[in-house]
Amino acid sequence: MTITVAVTLILIAVISPLTLVYGLGSGSTIAVSYGSGTVCGILAGEQLQRIECYRGGERIAIEPNISYEAISGGRDFFCGLRSGGSSLLCWDTGFSNSSFQSKRIYYSDTVRLRDLTVGGDQVCAVNNGTGFAMCWRGGGFPSSAPAPVTGEGFLSITSGMGFSCGILSSNNRVWCWGKSSTREEIQTQFGNSSMLSLVAGDSHVCGLTVTGFLICKGRNDSGQINAPSAPGFEFSSLALGANHSCAIRRSNGSVVCWGGGGGVFSGNVIEEVSFESIVAGLNFTCGLTTSNLSMVCWGTGWYANPNSGSDLQLPKIVPGPCVLSCACGVYPDSESLCSGSGNICKLCPVQIPQPAPLPPILPPSPPPVSPPSKSSKAKKWGLLAFAIVGSIGIFSGICTIIYCLWTGICCGHKKIHNSVQPTITGGNANGAATANSGPFSSPPSRSSTIRRQSSRAMRRQRSGTSSKHADRAEELSLSELAAATNNFSLENKVGAGSFGTVYKGKLSDGRDVAIKRGDTGLKMKKFQEKESAFESELAFMSRLHHKHLVRLVGYCEDRDERLLVYEYMTNGALYDHLHNKNNIEKSSSVVNSWKMRIKISLDASRGIEYLHNYAVPTIIHRDIKSSNILLDADWIARVSDFGLSLMGPESNGEYMSMKAAGTVGYMDPEYYGLNVLTAKSDVYGLGVVLLELLTGKRAIFKDQDGRGPTSVVDFAVPKIMAGELVKILDSRVGLPGMNEAEAVELVAYTAMHCVNLEGKDRPTMTDIVANLERALALCDDSNGSISSATFSIVSE
């Protein structure tokens, strides 16, 4: 079996900053195949953004059951662009049977598509990289059709009956092509107009100019190009049919129509109804209502009830594509509508062009006066200087009084600020610090953008009478912890951490805990290292509270003893499930399903994303590996062991130069070789963990060919790049099913990018989380199900 589904690492949605326009031949989340009266939409609130259609009172589920980002309809067929733009599928609606058979007309591993448009019998889309248009004939699905030869790309395209038009990237002019003579007429009428958007009908095109006017060109048999005189920016969506045009008002979402002989196209049949988007067939219009995201159709050609809005009884439709990022905010309840696989973007506010201001009315010119003498000039400058100096003195005096009262110095008292999360002032907060002040101390800065950071500097930044004592962690006695672990017996030993040994224990109140005890030794260096790791982990964990981070319960300081107490993770470390001898030959382990492994990777990624983006200050873990990803009783993965963690740079543009630390096999080559640490160093470690989950192999393992130790990166990445992922998958899990295959490949491509040699080429944790959310959604519940009665899958 081979995996044939290609995946993009990062999906980038290009959203118009001004308006959304949907019509006869423009891609949307709703579409009509007007010849058969078929209306389709991309469903909301499900893990997959699949397509469902309505025809003749019957709902029809569309196969394949995968996610789509846009659909568009023609005379007797409609097409869908798969999420990510890697493939384009079409369905023939001309047959009377209720099931539509799909035909794939485009597929590419590398060239992604956008701006799907379908006209009468042609299909076009834009190469997302070059902007060039590509076209196919709809009747004999995969045959190609002539594409425009312009030598440049398009900002957007739209298709009518036998023609297509687009806006050129270079000058915003309209360029049309196709077999219909209408294309020449329309292109000529637009002339030198600079356009922001276009949407085509049967034989006319409307759009917004860059100056904010709505204009329509083409045939005008029924007044379909007689656009309202209101400014174009008043409208948020357009839909054009054979002899009518409709638009949605931005102000209240109501629809206004023109052409078509008035009547049912005038918009009064759906008066006071607010719409999110509209789409037109030849002689009817359908819209997605704001109130409940249902589909309503009306018009002379709508057979059900042409004189009033007719609800199609389809499930909720997404009002826009689910994307990873939005420029102007997200649509209400967006996360629920996309089922956690992205967000729907709001329309960006528009800048309505304002007329040039009139010149100001100037007062009458005063009578001429003689120029001031030198003595008067000097006097004025002297008074100005005196006023400035006096103002500065008064301001300084006020500040001094306020500071004196605030600190209590004036009254013989000093106010002590005691905070668990002090302000970060940078590595040079103490001028007496030296370059070699600790085991993780950094060399002198190479430039102003490289920050000093060491464990001693971190302790200064956390200074305060009790800042290291957690606000929620308990201070426990050594005797209590010794009793909990049977005096730290070997039977209670469960592993090792960054600064000591980990024991399972039970506190006097019955709580199961994991107790990390610093290695005892008399050498000062060993003690300093233990002290640094203890201080670091206690300081970080006392203020980190997240579902996918192991929770700190308490701590103990007793002479040279340093102990940290965590909640106990019942199902141990991911490393043991993947590599422990007891699991090597097992195929029944809970983690031996692709869905479970993807879920574990998503859980861990969410924990790391919290550290990078939401912790204040941000945190770089520095030791992401499978043995530091623990599984609780519900098989929820949590990141642990913050003994090597450091506070991140103050901004994304800055990085830290520091002595490398971590675990061989997981360490970022850029960090190890150049001593340059960024958040992307954690991304590399996570990429190695993803490869472990895919292959079942250790980060460093002995090659069966006898060539010595091999890294899982060197083993797996060439196979992924060559399209031979199936050859490296863990045999204990088995080959993935159809939907799982796409999910596993998405994880593989994500992992491959995570382990790029240079940090700048790696994705962010936000991108990784989005990809893994998509991968988990793709897993089919019937294949590799993990709905065991002993635990439940919890997904945020």
C-alpha cells in the first residue's frame, strides 16, 4: 500500500481586505448547479468540512468525505477545492440518481490552487505560487482548456458562461478569455479601470474599483448592469445570474437586487432577512442566512416557491473557509463552526475614499510690522529657556515627592515588592555580574540583540523574600517524603530527571505523587548544578498551569536536599511505550493506533505552544523528548521536566547565545553548533518525537545494516521526501486506513519541517498545533479507534 495523499505543512489563506464576492462562477462555501436545481454547501460544526447537497427535496452527502475550502457550480456539475489546494474534484449532477460520482481533475504534491471558479462548462483556478490561471473543460472532466496567455499572474478570477475574467496582479486591469465573444465586449468596456474584485454572471461582470465604486459591464438585456448609485463599499457580497444581479449590504446584511424585470429579484421577497453570503444560478438566487446559517433560495427559476424564500433544510453551512490566521478578527463562534480546525475570518473594515478637503479660509492678513530688534529676540529666548528649565525642575520635584512617599524612604521605611512573577529586566540587570557566573552562563554579547542569560541572572530576576516558593505549591518535609517513598527505596524508583531520581510516592492524605530528588553529593559543582536545576524548575512550575503540563504539587528544601513533588502520571512516559522492551513485540498497547499517537503529539504540542506563546515571560523548554512527555490516567499527554528551561527572548526578533544543553538526538543542530538558542530549538526536539511516533525507533538507534548509530532524522526524512513514508512506519501499529493515511502523512510532513537544520525554516508551535489538529480530525473513528471503556479521548 502506498500513501498517495499529499499534504501542505502550513495552509495560508489569502483573504481580500475589502470584500467577498460570490456569484455564478466564483468559489465560496455555497454553490448551485443551476441546470439540475442542485444547491450545495460546506458543512459547519463537524471535524471535516465536507459537502452536502440538496435537490428536489432530498439531501445528498457527497463523497469522498474529506475537507473542502471552496466549491463552485456550473450548468450540470459542480467542483470542490480540497483544503490546502492540493486537489480539485468535480461531480456530475445531470443524472437523475441521487448519488454523485466524483472525478478528480487536478492533483499535485507541490503546486497548490486557489480561487476556484466554474462557469457554464469550464473550470478554472489559480496557481497559488505563480498566480497563473489553469483551466479545464467541465464536460469531459479532466481535459484541459485554453488558459490566458498574459505573462503575469492574477489577483483573482471569476467565470461566466463560456468565458472567464481576472484582475491582473501588475496593474489591477481586467483580462478576459474563453470561447464566448462576450469576453471581448466585457474586457473592452472595463478598459483601463483598476479593480479590486470581480464576479461574473451569464454574460456580465460586476466588481469594485480601487476608488470604491461598484460598476458592471457586459450585456444589459434586463438592466442587469444598472448597478445602484450607492458607493461600492456599501456591499459585502455579489451574486450574478443570467439577467439579474444581487448584493448584500454591509450595514444590515439585507439583499438588494437589480435587473431581471424586478419582481422576485428586487429583494423584497426576503425582506428583513440578513445574509452572510449569496450565490446565483441563471434565474434564481440562494443565500446563507445570518440567523442560523441555513440556505434560502428564491427567484423565477426556483421551482419550490419562486415568490418567497424557501429554506432548504440543509445542516449549518460555514460562512467562510476555515483558515489558520485572520487579519481582522474571527467570526463569532468560529472555533465551534470549524470544529477546532481553524477559524473563519471577519471581513476587514474598509476605508471609504473621502473627497479632497477644501482649502482653509484664511483670516485677513495683518498689517506689516517692523522686525524685532536683537535685544527683544534675546529677551524672548531668555524667557523661553527660563520657562523650560523651571518646568523641568517642578516636574522633577513632583516625581521625587511621589517616589519618596511610595517607597517610604522619606518616613524611614522601605517598601519591599514581593512577587512570584517579577518584571524581567534582562541579563545585565546587575552590573556586577560576570560572564562566567554559573553553569549556563553566556559569553559576552556579540551584538545588542544577543541577550545574556544564566541561571544566576534568572535567580536575580526571580529575587524577593520568598519568590521561589510557589503560590500554589506546598512546602513538604523530608521525613514526609521519605515515608511516602518507603525511604526512597529502589522499588519506588520510576525514572530520572534533569537533576535527580524520580520516585513514586503516596502522601499521607492518599495522593499519588512523583517525587524528584536531587542527586546527593559533596562536590560543590554538583551541588551548584543541582541547585540551579531545582531553582529553575520550581520557579517555572510554580506559575505554569496548563492541561498539557505536569502540575507541581510541592517542594522540599532541607540542608543539601532538594526535592520537587508532582502529580503522578499513571501511564508513564511516552518513551517507555515506544521503546521499552516489554512493549517492543506488543501490538495491543493503547498507543499502538495512529489516532492515539497523533492525539499524544497534539497534546504535547499544545503544552509547548503554551510555553512559547502564553507563559509570561515565555519559556524555552530546552529538553523536549519522548521521556519528558508523560501520560496521565486518561492518556492525556503532558510535558514535564523544566530543569533546563530558560526564559525566552523579549521579542521574536531576538535570540540568545548560550552554552548548549539538552539530550543527544533531540538537540537543535543550530543550538548545539552555534550556541544560538531560540524557541525553534524546542520545535526541533518535537520534530524528533514526531518521527519516533511514526517509526517506533529511538532518537539514536543502532542500524540493522551494521553501520553504527543512526539518528531517526537521518533515517526518516529522506524516505518522507521521496514519498516512501510507508517503508518507515512502525509495524506494530500497522498500515493506516484511507483517512488515516492523509493524517499520518500530514504528521510526517510536519515532522520533516520541524527538523530543518536552520531554525528560520521550521514552523512555529501555532502552525504545528493547527496541522496536528487537522490530522486528528482526519482520522476515521472506525479505523484505529481508541474509544476504550477504560479511558476517554479529551480534545480541546
